[in-house]
Amino acid sequence: MLQSSTLKFLKDLKKNNDKAWFDKNRKQYDASKEDFLLMVAQVIKGIGAFDPSIANLEAKNCTFRINRDVRFSRNKDPYKNNMAAYFNKDGKKGLGAGYYLHIEPGKSFAAGGIWMPEPAVLAGIRQEIDYSFNEWKKIVEGKAFKKIFSEGLQGESLTRPPKNYDDSNPAIAYIKMKSFIITSSFTDAEVQNRNFAKEVAKRFQAMKPLIGFLNSAVS
């Protein structure tokens, strides 16, 4: 679970997103960061129970900085309004598919998959979907999977089939995709529930077949 003070800090930060306010409230940020790291460590333990490749990660190597990179952005707010972590066998900088947790008041969610992979990686995923379409369908079109991830796979798609594929391919709707992401949202009350870390791990476990398929294609 996360403390209510952590969500409050993020709410206040959204209203006061500037360095002067942040410096003045550094103690609140430090406490919130520590709270988030403790929760991330619990999530790692939960994931490790069904995905050993994650078990030995350290929370600090999975969490993202709260500072924004504003160099190429029109939005010059110096800080993010959320706290987030990415769980991949190589930590937050790992390639391939993984699990993502986003904490933001009113907008918290768990996600999994791979976002905008490099061309060679994307080509490998498309090929694996084409070759193993029955296995892919069982994962992403299964009743249990669709019940938890009701919005289905998300991500931009090409308007036309990629090279070497055509519209007659039964898997073409998936082959056209450029990202393969699933999400599941949390309310603020759920985020503050004592069993939150367990629930996050439970939803990540439901994502594991998709993560495994994508990473088998990447490797």
C-alpha cells in the first residue's frame, strides 16, 4: 500500500510544479519516494514468485526519476506528476517486454507489454505472431485475459500491412500494430489498500503469458 501522504504530495505537486515549491517541500518528497520504494520492493517480491527473472531486482533500479526531461518538450514543468516503476529482468533500462506500474492520483494503473520497439525487434514480434498465431490468439483473446484487460491490446497500428504481409493474413490486425500494451487501472482507494502490492502482482501474473510470448520473439 501507499500512504495517503504520498498521493497528497503528488496532488500538491501538480498544482505547484516548480523548483521553488519542490525545494521547499523536499522532506515530503523524500518521504513519498521512500514510501514508493518500499511498495516497489513488495511488488518485486510478488512478481518473483511467478517470474524468477524479476526476483533479484532492486527497487531503486526499477523506479524512474521524478524530474522531467524538458529539452524537447513544449511542457516545461520540471517534475512529473506521478511515480512509476518498470520491471524487466534488466531493470528499468531493460529491452524487451516487461511490467509497468504508474501511480498518479485518479490515474494509477498497471501495464505490461512492449512500447514502440526498434524495427528489428518489431519485425521479430510480427514474425512470431504470424508463425504462432494460434498460441497468440489463446493469450490475447482468452476469456480470462479479456475479463481482466477489457480494453484489449493497445498501441498505434499501420494503415497498411507491413512489407511481406497482406490483408488476407488472419493475424494482420495484430501484425499491423507498432506497440503491444495492456493496462488495468486502480482507484486511489485501491492504491492505499494494505493488499495493494499483492493485487499489482496478481494483475502482472495475468500479463505473464503475453510478456513471455513477446520476449520469446525478441530473444
